[in-house]
Amino acid sequence: MIKYVVSLCVFLGVCSRVLPVQLSFLWYCMKRAIITGRQKIQFKHFGRQSLLAPGVRLFSARHISIGDCSSIMSHCVLEACPDAGLFPEMIIGDNVSLGEYSHITCARKVVIGDGVLTGRFVLITDNAHGNSSFEETEISPLDRQVYSKGAVVVEKNVWIGDKATVLPGVSIGEGAIIAANAVVTKDVPAYTVVAGCPAKVIKRIK
């Protein structure tokens, strides 16, 4: 009899630790579903089973398309800039996961391919405030014209590490890996690992 009582106590002890975790996760999933339901109508296209998370900020989402089964994590910023007059188009593919606090900003065109994974605090941008001319130094950066040096294309199955930055006019080839804190200023070949500031190829994936 004693061993059954002990077993019951152990079981109840485990439940008291596990159930709150399960309930917390369930509540988090419910919040994501509610937030997604409210905000997905803002997008040009929003795919099946894709989810937004608490704290996601959207700017001109009517220029943004998201594919199926993608996840935009907490506090991400998705920003299109129609005021630049460049007809922005942001396309996020299927099975994409954007890490927390990541920022994607688009004045012309940004394409994130299927299966892309990013860490936290990643910046992907195709634009800048001003074109670095001497005349613009007398103007507040906030008041400068938004310029784009070219579209950004991240092909499928790319992995971008925490705090990496991808700058305008860059293409990242399929299956590439961008190391944490890297600053990508030029095209990255497919199936390579790049690191550093500016990012350089440090390994080729056979």
C-alpha cells in the first residue's frame, strides 16, 4: 500500500511541474492564433498555417506576401516603404522562420526563399536613408529620401545567424550559411559559409 501512495505522490508531483508548462505553451499558441487572425487581413497574401507572434510590428503590410507554414516570431518588424516611390514588394516563402526581433525592410524588393531560418536580431534591408552624398549631410537622416541600391534575394534553405545584417543589392545562394554578426555586402555563392564584417567565404559545403 505504501508503495502505491509513494507512486501517486510522485505522479502528482510530476503533474504539478509539467501541467503549468503545457498550459503556458497552449496559451502561447492560442495568443499566436488570435494575433494572426486579427492581422493577416492586412497582408497582400497570407498562407495557410502561417503564424505571427506577440509584438510583431507591421508597416504597409499590403505590400507583403507570406507563404504557407511560416513563422514570424515575437517583436519582428516587417516594413514596406511605399513613400519611396519604388513600388515595394516583400515576398516571404513557405516554411520560413524569422527569429525574434528581426527586421526586414523593403523599398524595392526583398525575397526570402522557402525554408529560410534566421536567428534573433537579424536585419535584411534593400534601402537606406539617403545615398551618402555630401549635400545630404546637411539634412537630418530622417528627412532624407529613401534610396535602394537593388533588390535582396535570399534563396531557399539559407540559415542566417543571430545579429547578421544583409545589405541592399545582395543575393544569397541556396543552402548558404551566414554566421552570427556577419555583415553581407556582396553576393554569397550557394552552399558556402560566410562570416565577418564584411562577410567573406570561409568554407564551401560539399
